[in-house]
Amino acid sequence: MTATNRSRTSASEATTAIRLDARRLPSEKARSDKHQAITQAASEMFLAEGFDGVTLDQIAQRAGVSKQTIYSHFSDKQGLFRAICTELTERLTIPLRKSVARGDLRSTLTRLGEDALAMMLHPASLDLHRLVMSAALRFPELGQAAYEAGAERLVGDLSTLLLQRSQMGDGLREPIDEKRARILAEQFIGMLRGFHQLRGLLAIEPLPATDRSAYVAACVDLLLRGA
Amino acid sequence: MTATNRSRTSASEATTAIRLDARRLPSEKARSDKHQAITQAASEMFLAEGFDGVTLDQIAQRAGVSKQTIYSHFSDKQGLFRAICTELTERLTIPLRKSVARGDLRSTLTRLGEDALAMMLHPASLDLHRLVMSAALRFPELGQAAYEAGAERLVGDLSTLLLQRSQMGDGLREPIDEKRARILAEQFIGMLRGFHQLRGLLAIEPLPATDRSAYVAACVDLLLRGA
DNA sequence: ATCAAACTGGACTGGTGAGTCTAAGCTAAA
DNA sequence: TTTAGCTTAGACTCACCAGTCCAGTTTGAT
């Protein structure tokens, strides 16, 4: 019942690359069609109900596919789950880089902070976070992968940015080395999250966006004053 | 298999209040004994395996109790789960206050920060966090309760502390009001967590304690420079 | 037209788990 | 001793589910 109203997430055909001369052999076109339908349906359902909350019959039905077809594309339920998580992990962590590196440090940090926070609070991101976390003991590789693609990459990017700006003499009080840059980055992302993300993960009503904006500004402030 | 080596958490008899003339009617002594055994066993297993990963037969066996007895103490599996979570939520959030309010602001914050971080990284706390989070969609009250008992209370306490110190003219650059105190508190706790807790939740090896200590110091620094 | 691969639907197996029931055992109060 | 309430072991119901099997159908290539 929770899952039904989250259906359209607009990932129906954006993933596979080749689209020229579509109607050809079944071993490519049809295969990827069914494959898509399955991963799409499975994503929605796993995100909404968790690994144990979903049956393969439900997935088959929603994907408009027979159960046998699922087993011809994936080894078993766990294999499907792993594939879903891996794909979602990557798809959900890319779109942040665009906000980097224009303007002075303050405005760059503000923009990056707002984008990052918005992404962390996006329903799909919260669902994935919850999913991976609750599966982390059973599927440790997934936890590791999600950490690297999410937190680790974000901190890495930000700390690179800070280091560059420091060398350019832009915005920071004192020169910093790489280690210090990483600490600052982690502090910034950490304080940015605050408890907003936690509230989302615990299914508590979020604060209004205006408060969020002010909070981001306060975080930029605190960082720039101290770094 | 994961659960077996976490057995002794020393909560066997600390909860019920009356202890005078112990051996009386079975409806009090025996009842609370069994009750204890059940909640103890259920806690360990739910924390380690999650709601769906545990069967009532397993709980009964580990508690040394018949399944029927469980049903005479709790309405059903969900009722047991709710009770467990509620109890754990409260038990795991109390022991922080002791570190408050001695010494100057810097050392107070340092002590509080180290205690808070240690608590957030404690295995039991991580397990509970993971558990409540993965159950938050099915049991929203539990998420709400955990938030209030954990994050909300911590931020509240810290912001009260900051406000008091500000009025005493101790350590802060400029006077702050209550709203600002809350923001600072949330920033501090947020940056303190950094990604340490996330790593724990995702079952990734934690950093050595010395790094943690340095990180806490850096957080105190950043806060005091900017506040 | 023919063929092979992919797909379908539905039946089936084997196993599991929540919750119920029963007949007997224990303990403490009267 | 009797009684009443709690407990126990284990059998039992009923539903669900992962994974398999199969007989028949579609689909696109040759």
C-alpha cells in the first residue's frame, strides 16, 4: 500500500545506451526490455518494503513478467537485490558535481551545501539509505559500496575543492594540507546533515525549506569562520 | 550466529523496583522473571537479526520459555517488538548527562563530545539505530520516540548548556539567543558524528580511537572559533 | 516456413513461521 | 489437600514464499 503511489520515478528508458535500429533480435532488444521492467519494478518495491517485505511473485506481477523470466535474468532473490542496490547506488550519487567550482568560496559552498542536502533528503535517497543500512549485516559489500559512492566521494570532492581554494588563497584564513582538508570536509558535510536526514530516515515530517536554507547558510558561516 | 556472543548485557534484574520479600506470589516474582528473560532474549535477537530475521520459537528457546508464555506476556510479535524498542530506546539514551557542566566551555564540550561520539558508536546503539530505522516505515511511533529520546534530547541539552554559558560570558564570542543555540548545538552534534556513525551502521571497520579523539578536538575548535 | 530462444502461466515442492490448542506439571495460597 | 493461576512441550492449522518444472505460445532470425 505504501509502494503504489511512488510508481513513476522516470527511469524507464534512460539507462541503456544504444537506441538506434531498435526492433532487432530478441536477444538484445527484448532482453533489455524485460530486464528494465524487472529492475524498475523491483527497485520500487524493495525501496518501499525492504528485502523481506517483497515477494518475487509481486515483482513479477508489477513488472508484467513471469516469475521464470526473473530467474532467467537473475540468479535468485539475493542476486536481484544486489543488482538493484548496486544500480541505485550509482544512479543516485552522480548528479552532485555540477554545482562545483564557480564563484567565490562562500557561494560555492552554499550552492554545494544546498544541493547536497536536497539530495540527502530526496525520498529515493532516504529509501535507499534505509534499505542498504538494514541490509548491511547481510550484504556487507553493499554497505561498503554505498559508503564509497556516497559519503566517501562527497567528502573527497569537497576536500579537493577546499585544498585548491586554499592554494589559490581564496576564502580560507590559513593554508591547509590534505589531511586538514578532509577533516574540514567531513565536518561540513556532517553538520550540514545535522538531523535533517535522520528525521527523514525515521519517517518524521521534515522542516520547511526556508529553515533549511538558513541552516545551510549557518553551516557555511561556521566553516568559513573556523577554517 | 552473530547474536550468540553479545549475550551478557547486564540488565537481568535492574528494571523492576520492588525487591523486598522477594519469594511471594507467582503473579509478581515469577511473572517478572519470565518477562525479563523474554525481553532480554528478544532484545539480543532483534538487534542482531532484525524484525523479520527472528522467529518467536527462537526467542522462546533462548529465553528458556515456552512460546505460549510469550503470548501470555505480549499480544503478538509486533507488540513484543514495540516493547523491546521502547525499552531499549530509553535505556540507551540516559547515560550522557553526567559529563555536563564542569570546567570551562572547551573542556566541557570536549568531554561531552567524546562521550556522545562513543555512545553513538557503541555496538548496541548502532544495532538499535539500524533496527529502528529499518522498522520506521512499519512502526512510525518508534521512529518518533527514538528521535525524541536520542537526537532531540541531546540537542536540547547541549543548546541549554550553550545558552547558559553564553549568559555567563564564558567562551562564546558573541551573545546568543535560544534559536541560535539550537542551531549551534545541531551543528556540533552533526559534525561530531561526521561519517563515523554511518560507517558503523554500514558495518564498515571503524577508525582507531586516536583519530577519533583528534577529530573531536577539531570539532570543538571549529565551534568555538565560529560561535 | 521453420527453428531456436525467450517467454508465459500455472501447478508443484519443500520448507517456514505466526498464532492456537491441549493435556499435563508446577507453585503458592487458603 | 485443594484450588487456581501460570507454565510447558509439542502438536496443529493455515498461510506464505523461494525456487523448480513443464507444456504451450510468442517472436524474430534464416
